[in-house]
Amino acid sequence: MQITKRNGQVVEFDADKIYQAILKAAQTVYVLDDSFRKELAQVTKKVVIDLQEAQVERPTISMVQSLVENRLLDAGYITIAEHYIAYRLQRDLERNGYSDRLAVHLHFEKLK
């Protein structure tokens, strides 16, 4: 499967990049043991399944990231999702030249 990057470049899909991004977000708030890493690997596998089931010829990076966010939230990893989304938004600001004036800080609260 191939995906389209933000700059329009088409590259081979690499599920390990999703896993590594999830791990980076998780490491900002947790100490990761093997069990937790395996749980996060399952989140990655579900994202891959979601992509296959979507049957999109060439998904975009934004689509993949949205699937990751949804899977993290569905799995109850709210804090990891916060950090994953905040990083993604901060990178968007950097790409658009706003990182010297704006910083992203997120905090989700569960509604009753």
C-alpha cells in the first residue's frame, strides 16, 4: 500500500512509523514496559486494519493520523492521544511558520 504525504509525495506505507509515533507520545507521560508496548502495538494493528477496510486507493497522512487518534481514544489512551494530537498540531504550526508565536497544549476531559 502507498500513502500520500503532505507535500504530495507518494511513499510506501510503513506501519512501524505509526507504532513509533504512538510510542513517542506514550513515552512523554508513561514509562513503557513490554506489556504496554504490546498493547500499543495492537492499536497500530487496528489502524492498519482500518486502512485496509477503508479501501482507499492511496490514503493521506492526515487520514492515517486521524485513524491513529480515533484508535487511541477508543482504547482509552486519552493522555497519549492528547500528546499525539498536540505534537501533530505543533508540527502543522511549524510547517506554516507559526511555531515562534504559538504553542499547542491540549487537555481532554471526559464528559459524563
